[in-house]
Amino acid sequence: MKLLFKLAAKNLIGAGMRTWLNVIVLSISFIVIIWHKGILDGWNIQARNDMINWETGGGQYRQKNYDPYDPFSLTEAHSNIPASFDSIVSKGEMAAILISQGTIYPAGRIQSILIKGINSDQKILKIPSSQFTGNNEEIPALIGRQMANDNGLKTGDLVTLRWRDVHGTFDATDMKITGIFETNVPTVDLGQVWVPLDRLQKMIGAPGEATIIVKKNIETEVPSTEGWKFKTKEDLLKSITDLIKIKSVGGIVLYIILLSLAMLAIFDTQVLSIFRRQKEIGTYIALGMTRGQVVGLFTIEGALNSVLAGLLAALYGIPFLAFQSKTGISIAGAGKEYGLALADKIFPAYSFGLVATTIILIMITTTIVSYLPSRRIAKMKPTEALRGKLQ
């Protein structure tokens, strides 16, 4: 076996440019597959972490009438916070959120919004609720950067806010923008205004009530309570998880195209080698090598292309991928208008498993493709091979 590897390596080096063309194409396949999958994994990690930190926490209790896709359900989607949660809330392991519909009038325009009330001392979500400051006349409010840009608002601005209470009575007053926060999660930014929970409860006439209760992102027992439905973290992240899976499946098309190009080049090289090296094959057999050993020799030659490609890919791929993972890939907020949790930059994540799986996959595929044309050697007669004629 050692002799076969030496002969295979010598033959590859002797093939010159033909070998290096195969190796270069195959190394590009290595890098592109790892790079593309790394971007998807990085996006997945970033999006999940952002949604957990800003919106889902470790799971949510939702009032039984609440439907996030039906704004008309909000009139009935609130009830008293269960007494069984009092001790958990006091420990800072839960945060209550009350949601109501409202309207603001920035610069004389009308903008329908969701008013969300949250405790100013909560630490569950990254909403900077500690910035709720102001007097009793004005409602302190926080908004996201995109919401501020869309409506031309800035910190310190006063804007008229109108809402309807639980009895159907409309009321209005001024609210003051006490803070603008940066977030990659548009579902806590676009069309939303955050105010103190107790203030919103008083405004709509629902003291001690909430629509959502967010659980801290820790593994604790989930108590059941009547009138509330618990959504696990995985339930709430299902949309982003499904999207990543779809993108991963779409990436397989790219992988197949790249691998097909590389494998076609190797297959053609093997066929050409067998055709041009008939006398050499006959000599090997005449010197005592079995047909199986000669087939193995040509298979090893093809498989070594993937080894050389891996080394070449490491030479220029490691610096490239390391640079990408450090600086990130700018996407300029693309996709936020569709409600996707996308940062301005995605930092690819390259795991050992990803690199190892890619290497093994390409090596196995290359070996199989190298073996297929080599089987023809088994049908050759040594005498005709020495004369350079195939049977």
C-alpha cells in the first residue's frame, strides 16, 4: 500500500498543470461550501440570540385571547397577572408586558402603533426600560431607531398619543421620547412605543393586568396557570429556525454545482490518464501488480487530488475565513422590512464539525469518482495494454 501511495504521488506531480487545475477547482469548492454554511450558521446564532435577548426571553406566557397576528384581539387579550407568579416576578425572573393599540401624530401625520407597557426595573429583555423618566403630565416613551427614523423623531420630542381604554373611550395626551434604542429585531421596533407598565395599565383602565409574561432565559420549572398559554423558546424561534433550514436546503444546489464541476474535471482526468497510460498499466501488470492494485493506484491518484486541494484551501482559505469571521459581512440592514432579525453585519461561524464534515464529504466523493473510470483497467489484457490498445 505504501508503494501505491508513492507511485500515485509521483504520477500526480508528473501530471503538472492538469493536476493543479483539478486541485484549484476542488479547493474553491472547499472554501465556498464552508464559507456559505458559516454565514448561515452565524446568522442563525446571531438572530436567535437577538430574539432571545430582545423579545422571546426563555419563553412566554400569553393571555388566552392574544393573537400576535390579529390586532383586533388586543381589546380582550389582557387579564390579571396570576398570583402564582408574584414570587417569580419579585425575583426578577419574569417580566410582564401589556399591549394596546394606539395612534401617534408625528409632524401632523397619523401613525398607527402598538403601545407596549413594561416594568422600568425589568432585566429580562434588553429594552432599556430604566430610561423611563419624566413628569406625570407627559408619558415617558422609548422607541427603536428605525421607528424614530421613519417618523422623524428624536430624544426629547413631544408627540401626541391617542388610545382607547377597556370601556371603549378614547383619550389622548402628549408623550415624551426619553430614549431611542438600537436593535436588530424589528418586531420590537417597527410601529411600537414602549411605556411604563403601571402607566399603561392606568391609561386603559386595566390595573394589575398584562398580555404577555416573559420568562427569564434559564432552565426552570414552568408552572401552569388557567387562562394563559405557555410558548417555549423553541416555539417562538420556529420562524427563524425554519427560514435557516430553507436557506440551507437552497445552499445544497450551490454545493452540488461546485462539486459537479470539480468531480467532472477529476473524472475526465482519470479517463484520459487510463487512455494515455495503457503501456504503463500493462507494465505494472507484467511486473506482478494485480489488476486490483492497479485500480487502487489510479483511485489513490484521484483521491490525492482532494488531499492537495485541502492543503491548498488551508493555505489561502484559513486567512480569508478568519478575516471574514472577525470583520463580518455587511448587509446594510437588508431584510428588516420583512421582519427578519438581521444585524448590519453577519459574523460567520466556522465550527470544527462544519470543516471536518466538508472535508470528509469531498474526499469520499472524489474517491468514488476516481474509482469509477478505474474499473475499466480490470478488463484490460496485459499484452494489448503493452501495445497501447484497449480491449
